Amino acid sequence: MEEEKNIEQDAVSFDNRIPLEDLKNAVEAIKAELRKVIIGQDQFVELLIVALLADGHVLIEGVPGIAKTVTAKLFAKVLQTDFSRIQFTPDLMPSDVLGTSILNMKSSEFEFKKGPIFSNIVLIDEINRAPAKTQAALFETMEERQATIDGHTYNFAAPFMVLATQNPIEQEGTYALPEAQLDRFIFKIKVGYPSLEDEIKIIASHHERKGEKPQTRIDAILDTTALEDYKQKTQAVLVEEKIISYIAQLVSKTRNHPHLYLGGSPRASIAILNTAKAFAAINGRDFVIPEDVKKALNPVLNHRIILTPEREMEGMTTENVIEMIVQSVEVPR
């Protein structure tokens, strides 16, 4: 009897190992705030929050006019962070993104003028419209949160998150992102058209605003101090060895699957781990369960794995293959 009581006490203390109530409430407040303007995109918003807590960048794919840019701008406002927007075009140079050294005529010395990438939330519109050399300017910034220009390294202030958009339909005049660039994004979020009911609400909401900008309806929920605290708590979420093994098995299956030409890398495995921890945290749990891993698979893997040409011609999708892999791996208990 005494032993059972001790086990119960251990379970209670285990459940409360990391205080996540404030984080969970903050996430719900962010969702509610964005819902004032962004209608029918709850999953999109949740994935943005999860990516932020997992310290990742997001590639947003969707046709024009479905509020990709507006969502990114309002997301930055609700976090009370700096925001910058870069419109990628074929004539954009790396210096237009990173910044450049300018001669100060008074001191006769070169001074570095920071480019728009030096911000907290950076929206890159139509990332696939800029040539490879400009896309490559993002490699160091996204991976190491710094930029090296003229031999000097400039660190970025936290948080730093890149939200890049691309149109999946229009391919003329675009430059496909190389696999190494895609791998830098923790998620690729595919944003579709709203349902009929949601579209009616969107039109009605726009009519009610009577020309008022959406930003005026959104208030800040978090500050950078609270956000960094929540990130640390997310990193501390418990992951059992069997969950780590489960992630490794799932990703390993992508590397030798007959329907796939390219599988996921160890960076994909780490992205799934960090994402699963964030999903657990926003649900108020300080431990990862298999369902958290499953929820992470599609957004993490759908831009990292490539179908064989035969399967692509048959109309198969990466989501179909991921579902096959999930069914083939035993869920840990």
C-alpha cells in the first residue's frame, strides 16, 4: 500500500515537472487573437507557433490571395517582434538581403548597413523568384543565425524566423529551391482554399471592417522574454528512448522505400523530434507521445522526400507515402 502511494506521488511530481500552463494559455491566446482576422486557417496558425517554439523556419506554399502574407505580418505583431518583408525578384542581389558596406565620407571608413534580413520575423515573398546566388545568401542566416560580410560576422537577435512563400502553380520565371535550401526549413506548409462557409465569413469580415486595416484589430500577446522562456521549456520536454527509436525508424524507412527517390536526412529526424516536443508543450504535456510524432511527419517530411518519377506520374503524393510508412512501423507503447 505504501509502495502504491509512493508511485502515485512520483506520477504527480512527474506530471508537474515543467510548468507549461502559461505556455499553453499563451498559445490559445495567440490563436484567438489571430482568429479575429484570419479565418479558417487554424492548422496553419498552429504550425507557425509550433515552428517558432521549435526554433525553425517555414516555407509556405499556396496560390495567391489566401492570406499567406497577412498571416505572417499579423503573426509578428501578436508576438511583439520586429518584422521585415523582402520581395524576391530575378534582379535581387545578395547585398539587397544581407546589407552592404558604405564609405563614410566623414571618417573615410566603410560602415556596414544592415539589410532587411536583420529582423525577428522575416517574410520572404515568392522565394523561388530570385536566382540561386540570392537564395544562397540565406543559407548561413537560416542555419547559424548570423551573416558573414567582408570577413565580419554579425549575429542576429533572438527570435529569428524566416517565413518564405512560393506559388506552386506559376513556374515561369522562377528558380526551384535546391534540396539543401529546402532542408533548412523545418516545415513546408501547404495552404489551400478556404471552405465555402469560411469564405462567406471572410467576405463578411472584410465588409464589416469597412477599409480598416487588419493590423488594427490585433493586439500583442507575447514579448521576446516570455517567448525565449517558452522555447527553453519546450526543449526540456521529456522524450523516452522508445520515442527516439520510433522517429529514427520512420525516417530510415524513407531512405529505402520503393516509392521514393530521396529520403529524409538526420536533420529531418531532429526536426521531427523538436516539432513533437513543441506539440506536446502546447498541449500542456511535458512528455512526447507517438501522436505528437505522427502530427510532425507531414509538415517536416513533405518537402524533404522526393517521389520516384513513376509514382509521381501516377498521381501519388508524399503524404500517401508517409501514411504507408506510418502504417508499417510499430507504434511504441
